[in-house]
Amino acid sequence: MLGWEAVSFIERHKEDPFFLYLPFNAVHWPLQAPQDDIACYNTDNPDRTIQLAMVKRMDIAIGAVMDALEETGVRDNTPGFF
């Protein structure tokens, strides 16, 4: 959800300088992810399986944010820190 809100923010503010703080809470508690993502992993540790699914979902969201920066033409002028 945070990633998609960030994409929307970037699209709305692409013409002006902006500051965007995007504090992903994955992979911390609570451990939760879509069942389809959880099903992609099979470990002996159920918590680890959910964490892997959470990382996958976070990676997708970060990719969407990076794509939005590129598509709006502001990526080269936007520092990012992880």
C-alpha cells in the first residue's frame, strides 16, 4: 500500500521539488503477506516463509516507485536512500 501511495504522490508532484519519506515496515511485525505470495515459498519455518513473501511484495513496491520516478522524468534528479 505504501508503495502505491508513493507512486501516486510522485505523479502528482512531478513538476515541483518534493521530499518523499517512504518507511516500509516489511519485514517486521506483524508478519503478513498475500497468500499467493506466501505460496511461492516453501521453508521449514512458517515465519521465514511469510518474511520471504513480505520481501517479495516490498521489492515489487520499490520497483513501482523507481518506475514512477523514471516515467515522470525525475529519476536523474532524485536521490534515494535505502
